Amino acid sequence: MTLLITVFAAIICTLIWYKNLPNNELRLGFLSLMFWGASLMWSVDAVFEYIELGAEFFTPEPMDMLNDAFLGISVVALGLIIWLVYLFIKDPRGVIKAKLLQKK
């Protein structure tokens, strides 16, 4: 479940990034690379877990699937938070810089 959730997030971010390609104000490439990296990490984890468990890998318990789903949602949420912090630091539209330099 974790792998599926991160792959879906990576695909969605990549499609949105590609659609808005000439205008890269929101740095969606950074977000999609984070999700593709997480997908690669979970793919390697799945391969090693399959080697360890064998056929049992394809018949998980419902509680394990629920835990994996929560982990996947947490990974996507953490990726979005990191992306937002990155956006605030880079400030592509200059909004934060203008507010800080604005005289009262």
C-alpha cells in the first residue's frame, strides 16, 4: 500500500508538473522527484520483503495493509510539508520578501 500511494502521488505530481512545464513557479519538479525517490525506496523494500517472505508477501493481513496505508499517507503528507517549506525558503513569487521589506 505504501508503494502504491507514493507511486500515485509521484504520477499525479509529474503530470501536473508536465502540464505547467513552461511556468515552474511552484517548483513541482522538486516535489515529483521527492515522490519518485520515495517510490524507488519502497520498491527496493518490496523486493527485499518478497525475497524474505516469498508468496506470503501477496497475502497481507488487513491490519498490515491498514498500517501500510497510514504510512503511505504519512509519507505523502511529510513530502508536501517539506515542499511547502522549500517554497517558503525559495519564495518564487517574492511575496514573503515583499512582506518582510514592507515598511509599516
